[in-house]
Amino acid sequence: LAVFGGAAASSQAALLDNLAEGADLLPASIRQEVQAAIDEAREEEDGSAIAELQKLADTTSPGIAIRDMVLVDGVLLFTLALISAGLFLPEAVQGKVQGIITIIFALLLLLAAIGLLIAAVIKLLLMVGMLLAVPFGTLAYLAIYGSFPRGTAAAILGVLFTLKLLAAGSLVVAHQRFLQNKGLVLILLTTLLANIIITFLHGLVPIILVSISDAIAAIIMTILGIVWAVALLIGGVVSLVKTVT
């Protein structure tokens, strides 16, 4: 028990040290109040409040923006799947099947994008509210969201960006005709732009604010997903109407 108690105390002390480092990056107007709250927490014998905050902290997740980028990447994969299916399906069947499948996919994508947008906005408002609630709200923000695995996120984004470039190059090598497909070119550019936006926002602010900029990036990803869902829905309806008439 003594060993476990010592380990817990050491872990809590390390967390307080991290909070103190984050407090140094805050504006001078609120830095003293936050530092005072940290000092008060150091004087507590049980450190139960800090322990609870430590349980909430997640320093392994690369953020929600990368997760929400699947909305845009999913459109690219869906488009490539439709193009591949067109090589095997008869032209008469292709129009009806693609129209129906596109409508279903667009509706599911739209619902998912709206849900993720609401979740991202709520998280952003929560983090901003905590950060501005000096001193204890700010202290809680630093404990839960002050550490962001920016290196891990950058590595994931780098791999995804490389794969997308390889996919684009493969399409061009396979057939120049793919460049004439404006929809495919636009979604490729959108996915590359999504990568760049997340990378830029992650590197724009100090480490203690990356969680907030990540939520902003997630909101942008969901908006892009909604735009493409609407575009696919319109395209699917038009395609289905043409095949019926």
C-alpha cells in the first residue's frame, strides 16, 4: 500500500508540475490566480481533486479533427468505389444502382456529419468556458486538455497525406481520363485541403490551446462533410430521375 500510495503521489506531483508549466503560457492577468490554485492543490494531503482530473486527462488521442476527417475521406472512397463498380456493371443497371446507393450514402453521411458537428461545437464551448473560468476552471482545463499529442497527430496526418498523394498519382497513371472527372478531382483536392487545415491549426497555437484549435478543425471537417453530403444527395437524385425518365 505504501508503494502504491507513493506512486500515486508522484503521479499527482508530476501532473501539478505539468499544470505549472502550462500556467506559465497563460496571459499575465490570470496567471497569478491559476498559479495560486496550483499551489493550493500542492498543499492538499490527499490530492483527490487532482486525481479525479488526472483520470479525465487523455494524452493519447490524436484529437477529434482527424476522426471527423473520415467524413471527407469517406466521400473519396465512395467515389472510387462507384467508379470501380462502373467497370463491371452494365450501363443500364449502373445508373439506377448508383443513384440509389448514392442517395442512401449521402443521407447517412449527412446525419453523421450533423451529429459530429454538434458534438464538436459542444466540446469547443466546454473547453473555452473552462479556460476562461479563472482560476479553477482554467486549472481543470490545463489538467484535462492542456497536453495534446501534437507529434502523434502530425505523424498520422503525414501518413494520410502521403497515401492521398499516392492515390491521386495512381489514378493519373492508370488513366488520364480520370482528370476529366471534375467531381473526383474536387474531392481529392478537398481531402488534401482537409489535411492541410488540421496540420495548420495544430501548429498555429501553443500546446495548451491545441485542443481548442483541434475542435475548430473538427467543425471545419464536419462542415465539409455536410457540403459533400448535400452535393452527393443532389447528384444521386438527378441520376435516379434521369434513369427513370
